Amino acid sequence: MLFKSLEFKNVVGQKVKVIEIPVLEEDSPYNFLIQVRLQSFITILYKEHRAKTCYSFKEHLKRAIKWPVYEELFNKIEIKDHNA
């Protein structure tokens, strides 16, 4: 599975990095879910004054979405990587 990262400055000017953002195909049923969750996660981090410098989006998803959806999202794509 491919992952991307994003780096930005929050409201107080501190650099914040979000890592392990999954890259999905356009026709994936989870594409919209990932986009919405990422946008809300970044909005929360942008407004936070005491933010850490690095966050894992994959770990955030583990807590934010239902476990069967999380497993299907990451396990299905891992199978593709092993078959490649």
C-alpha cells in the first residue's frame, strides 16, 4: 500500500506533520471516507495550540472508524501488495 504525508503550519505557526495517509484508487469505496476523515483530522490539528509535531493518520483511523472497516481497508490492500 502506498502512503503519503502532509506537512503544514498550525494556527500558532508550529509545523505539524501527518504521516501514513493511505493512497486509494479513485473508484475505491473508501476513497470518500478517507478524504472526509483526513479533512476533519487536519482541521482539528490546525486549531490545536499544543500540538505534537508528528501524527499518524493510520493510528487516528484505527480509533475513529469501525474495526471491520479498518481491517478491510488495510488488509485488502496488503494482499494486493504481496501479489504484485
